[in-house]
Amino acid sequence: MAQPADYYNVLGISRDADEDEVRKAYRRLARKHHPDLNPGDKAAEEHFKKVQEAYEVLSDPKKRQMYDQHGFYSENGFPAGGTGPRPQGPGMGFGGFDFSDFMSQQAGGGRARPAGESGNFRDIFSQWFGREKAEAETPEPEKGADLEYGLSIDFWQAIKGTQVKLNINRQDTCPTCNGTGSAGGQVAVCPQCNGSGQVTQMAGAMRFSLTCPRCNGTGRLKNACPTCHGEGRIPKTETVEVRIPAGAQNGSRLRVPGKGNAGLMGGPAGDLYITIRAEAHPFFRRNGDDIEITLPVRVDEAALGAKIEVPTIDGRALLKIPQGTKNGQKFRLRDKGVQNSRKGTRGDEIVEVVVEVPKAQDERTRELLRELAKLHPDDPRHEIWSKV
């Protein structure tokens, strides 16, 4: 049988990674593969479970120490990669204990096993390593997951701000059971664990205390709500109205409090995070809060100076071109850029001029250009050649 995945490989970290690296890797992968962000994707759901399983072990110093010492286990009970001689015979695990009496037990079938009955080998060790976290006898409120939403807006909506309505698929509190997961709030003591949430199973001379499989460690059995089937939440498509502030930048994130998935057992709802994707403009270029444009000017305007009209995001504005302006020279129009709603300031518009040379298509134009050359015979490349 195939061995379980290497937890370090699952999280994509080295074996000497510290707690902070483990936590960052888990958050990144959990967000990427979360079932709410990948509806209907079974592969993502399975990967999400593996990431959770790996994090639960590697984030706990004692569990991690045990895992690093014994490695992961194949179903016959041997530590993967062990160096010592392996016990002989079917079902013989480490330490010479005979696990054959419960290795043949299957986890399926839905039958609740009484306390003391041997269970499935993987079930025992997955819980021994903490892969199935026992819940408190009375489940505590749990905050709902945050949701991510990508929103594309055009250039002018990002500049001026806008109001949009989004249809968000989220988990909402079940109206039938008010999030409790049980119909009518009726709760009974679990008969398998007698309310303790733990059952005892034997493996040869080894005794294991495991999470009760019938009540999942709560110690209580609830009458499952017929609407949400005990989940406490139901899927819902909700229309959320969002205000995009003026000056929103490409890649910026907006937070809408309480519009993520509903919490469990009365816990608060998560938040909705909207990532803005602002489209480009064919003429205006945005650089932070500044607007940049490239503007052509005639030779005479650049040489003699002129006042010219330039386009801005507010309309037209006058720009003074000084005498002797060079090709590629940049000018700044103060407060003609983007309004920054957060800072309460406004950027500038940067105008780069491109001097356009007239086409000498007639004799008169050529004559004037030759006359100009006689008036200014200096070689403009003289300084370059002196440096080469």
C-alpha cells in the first residue's frame, strides 16, 4: 500500500523550518485550496485536507518531534524509512506488537464500535498523531472563513470611484436551527462514550484513547437539522453592494466585514475581500497617483516656446512650453493626477513632449531647412565624439 504523504513536502518546507515558516506555508496553501474557493474541485478538496493534516502535526512541537523520530507509517505499522530489522509476519508492527487483530478491521460500514473494541490501524495512529482533533465537550463558537472575490473595473471607474453590486456565493446561518445544527435544540448524551467524547481501544498490549467516532468528541448526539443536515449553515447567493473609492489601484483589496461564510455554533461571520483589477487606458498611463502622457509638439513650438492644450483626466489644461524645449523633456502639472481617498491628496500629471520633425515634401520646406542649417552649423554630436 502507498505510504502517507511526507508532511514537509505537503507544506513545501524544509525539515528545519521554524514555526513561523510552517504557519505561513499553511495559510498560503489553505487559502489556495480551500473548498469554498474551489467549488466542485475534488482534487483541491483532498489537497486541502492533506494541508490541514500536515499543519496539525508540524505546528505542535510534541507531535512534530514524534513524527520526526518515527517518520510516517505504512498500513502494516512499520515506520517509513526505518533502519532497524522489521518484525516478521503479517500485522507485526514496531516493538513486536501484533496488530493483525485490528489491521483487518475496516473503517467503513458506518458501524459504531463499542469502547474497548479494536479499531482500524490507520484510524488509531491518525488520531495518535493528532490528525483528528478532538472537540471540546461543548463545541466552542468558530469564526467563519473569509472569502476572496476578483472584480474587474475600467480605468474611469478606478479613477472616479463607483458603486457595484456583486452576487456572492457564501455559507449563511441556517434559518431553521439558527446555526446549532440540531432540530429543536434537542441534545442527548452519546451512548458510546457516555458523554466523555473519548473511547478506549486496544492493540495487543497497547491502549489508545481516541476521539469517539459517533459523536466526534463532543460527548453529545444532536438531532440533525433537516435543512442543513447538522452543518448549521446553508449555501446562499447574496447580492452585496460595494463602494469602490476614487483612486482605487490595480491589485488593491477592499474588505467588506461580515460578508464571508457564517460562523459555527454562534461564531462571527468571516469577511469578504475584493481584489481590484483595473483596466488600462489607451492614452493615459497611471503610475501610483500620477498620470503620465506623451504629447507631440512642433519644431517651432519647441524652439520658440508656446502655450499648448493638453488632455487631463479632468478635461483640457494649458501647458507652457519654454523656448528651446528638447525632445523627451518632461513637465509637471500639479494636482492633475488621481485623487487618493485614503491620504486625502492628489497626484500630478507628467507630460513628456516629443518634438516632431516636419516632412520635407516640397522645395520651399527644404529651402527653409537648408537656411536653418546655415544659421546653426554647429554639430550637435561634437561633445559625444569628444568622449568616445
